[in-house]
Amino acid sequence: MLGRFGWAELLVVLLIALLVFGPGRVGKLGKELGQGIRSFQEGLKEKDASADEDTGASDIAQ
């Protein structure tokens, strides 16, 4: 059951983060985390697009 997080667990983690970092820093950390995730997803999309170009997979799919 280690991989299952419910609302209660998420709330506890957020409260601990608030106590450790403070309200101003938690907002900044959330923003930076969101930007990092977005950048990672864009990198994956670019990798998939370049792999399709290299293999010609887009021509096969059509």
C-alpha cells in the first residue's frame, strides 16, 4: 500500500511542507515544480517527434 496516496496523506505532506518552508517559499516551490514538469513533458514530445522523423514512422501511420 506504499504507492497509494489519498487526500489525507496529501494534506499531511502539504502541512509539513508549509511548516518547514513557510507560506512564501511553498508557493515558489510549487511554481518551480510546475515549470520543471512542463519542461520535461515538452522534452519528451520533442524526442518523440525526432524519433518519428528518424524512423519515418509518421509516413507509415498515414
